[in-house]
Amino acid sequence: MAAMIRKVGVIGAGQMGNGIAHVAALAGLDVVLNDLSADRLKSAMATINGNLSRQVSKKIITEDAHQKALARIGQTDALDGLADCDLVIETAVEKEEVKRKIFHDLCAVLKPEAIIASNTSSISITRLAASTDRPEKFIGIHFMNPVPLMELVELIRGIATGDATFEAAKEFVTGLGKQIAVSEDFPAFIVNRILLPMINEAIYTLYEGVGNVEAIDVAMKLGAHHPMGPLELADFIGLDTCLSIMQVLHEGLADSKYRPCPLLVKYVEAGWLGRKSQRGFYDYRGEKPVPTR
Ligand SMILES: CC(=O)CC(=O)SCCNC(=O)CCNC(=O)[C@H](O)C(C)(C)COP(=O)(O)OP(=O)(O)OC[C@H]1O[C@@H](n2cnc3c(N)ncnc32)[C@H](O)[C@@H]1OP(=O)(O)O
Ligand SMILES: NC(=O)C1=CN([C@@H]2O[C@H](COP(=O)(O)OP(=O)(O)OC[C@H]3O[C@@H](n4cnc5c(N)ncnc54)[C@H](OP(=O)(O)O)[C@@H]3O)[C@@H](O)[C@H]2O)C=CC1
């Protein structure tokens, strides 16, 4: 584990923040999880506890490791609770103005030698770095969902990211037992540059009536051996996040092939964001997910 990274701050206690706190604590690091409300933090701790228990019942970790990891995670609803962290990873919503405001406020309280990272799915690391007081200590550390299960983390250097920051991030990620893929700082990096247009095309396939939700997901699961169908995966990622990534691709690469499907826009406008809001391409409110089209 990177000698200099002992305490990790995580901003945003959503599905990614929970996962990052979970794997960092299991790796023996002290973690401080931040979100806007105490209620959100309480439910995040319950989720992390449940996910650790799942790993105990699958014999992936011991009950002792579960309890020690939980005890390593502190919580704060104020950014100054992160002041003495060695690394702070931002995992708030995929909206550039929200992230820029967080970095501005964080820099005012965070110790100067600390590294700041964003888990953004798509937004320019160079641009986000420019909203901090330390672009040479800023980097993209992009985990995949669900964090405890997925092996890959993308590392993205902004134009100003220093070698020492890159090496410390690499050591941190490797210490979590993850593999690294290095991506240049272009919209949506590697995984989402390839994955999200596929998901968007699946939504066009639904929009144009080529197949219904079930047919599209079964086709890709059994016909292409994808572990989840593209619409099931979109719900899993979050439709708001999928739309934001497509918008960054569309604007950043100025190519109509990245146009977000109007049906995706409509679902987000309805507040049907997938699993996290209980409704998306499937309705999750009953015992089993039911297709909404
Ligand atoms: C958008 C971005 O910026 C980048 C991205 O992340 S893109 C998304 C990348 N991820 C993928 O493509 C995932 C594709 N799906 C898969 O690989 C597999 O379905 C999977 C690994 C997620 C699940 O594998 P599985 O063997 O079926 O797991 P299983 O034990 O049945 O668990 C499934 C469930 O637990 C989650 N899960 C399992 N163990 C977990 C753990 N320890 N912690 C957190 N979540 C866990 C699963 O997502 C799912 O949730 P529910 O039970 O609530 O429905
Ligand atoms: N979902 C995915 O598959 C992946 C997502 N990512 C990226 O990770 C980030 C988070 O995504 P995800 O976890 O799915 O999103 P979620 O919507 O699950 O969680 C985001 C969390 O951030 C909180 N939040 C919002 N604003 C602030 C703020 N100013 N300060 C602190 N917390 C805040 C939200 O609170 P509230 O709900 O109260 O607004 C929520 O708890 C995004 O940048 C996304 O692109 C990266 C890889 C995969």
C-alpha cells in the first residue's frame, strides 16, 4: 500500500462511494465517507454492512475482516471532516458544476500535500483539475460498478498531473487488488467510450420498436454472453449517469453518433433513474423486476 496514503476521504455516499469505502477499508485503510446528510450516511453504512456480509456468506472474507473494515469507516456531513486525509476521491453525481463546487470547497480545508481524485465516468480530468488549487496533485481514478466485484480501475492523468501523483494512485489501486488500465483524458475514457454507445444503441433499438425490453436483454445475454442485458445494465449504472455520459461524449466529440436517445432523456425527465429510484427500464417495486416496455 502507498506509504503516503493511509487515510482516504470519499465524497458522495451513493453506490460508487459505498463501494470505494468498502474496498479501501477491507484493504486496511482508514476511510471517511462524506455526504450532504446524516440520513444518507446512515443508509450508506447499512448498505456497506450488507455487502460485506454477502462476502462473508460467500466465504470471500472472514467475519473478523468484515467487522474490522466497518470499524475503519468514519462518516462526516461536512467537508472539513476530510481535512487530514491523504487522498480524497470525489464520487458525487455526474454533473460538472457540482464537482467543481465540491473541489473549490474541499481545497479550502484539505491539507496541501493531499491528492484529490475524481471517479467521474466521463468529464475532463484536466478541466476538473483546473478548479482546484493543485492540478499536479489531481487525477482520475475511475472504479467500475459494483466496486467490490469488478477487477478494473482506469487511471486518467490530466495535462498537469505529476508523476508522483500518478505513481501514488497506481500503488493505491494495486493495493486494493485491482488491475489498472491507463486512459488518455478524452471524453468518457476507454470503458465508457465503448460501453455507453452500446447501451444508447440498445435504447434506440427499444425506441424504434425493434424489440421490447425483455427481447433486447435476452438477446445480448444469450446471444453475446453479456452478464447483464444492456437495459438491465443501464438501470444498474443509473439512467441519469448514462445520460450525462452520452451528453459529454456528444458535446466533447461533436459527432451525431453519440446523440443521446430521446427515450433515455424521457426516462430521466420522469425521474425513472433505474434501480436507485426503483423504476427504469424495469420496475423493481415488486418481488421480481418487471419490464416497463
Ligand atoms: C458507468 C461507469 O462509469 C463505469 C461502469 O461501472 S460500467 C458498468 C460495469 N459493470 C458491469 O458491466 C457489470 C456487469 N455485470 C456483471 O458483471 C455481473 O452481473 C455482476 C458481477 C454485477 C454480478 O455478478 P453475480 O455473480 O450475478 O453476483 P451476485 O452474487 O448474484 O450478486 C448480484 C447482486 O449483488 C451485487 N453485488 C454482489 N456482491 C456485491 C458486493 N460485495 N458489493 C456490492 N454489490 C454486490 C450485484 O450487482 C447484484 O445486486 P442485487 O443482489 O442487489 O440484485
Ligand atoms: N453508477 C455507475 O455505474 C458508475 C458511476 N461512476 C461515477 O461515480 C459518480 C457517482 O455515481 P453513483 O455513485 O452511481 O451516483 P449516486 O447517485 O448513487 O450517488 C451520488 C451521491 O453523491 C451525493 N452528492 C450529491 N452532491 C453532493 C455533494 N455536493 N457533496 C457530497 N455528496 C453529494 C448524492 O446525494 P443525494 O442523492 O442526496 O443527491 C449521492 O449520495 C458519478 O460521477 C458517476 O459518473 C463511475 C463508475 C460507475
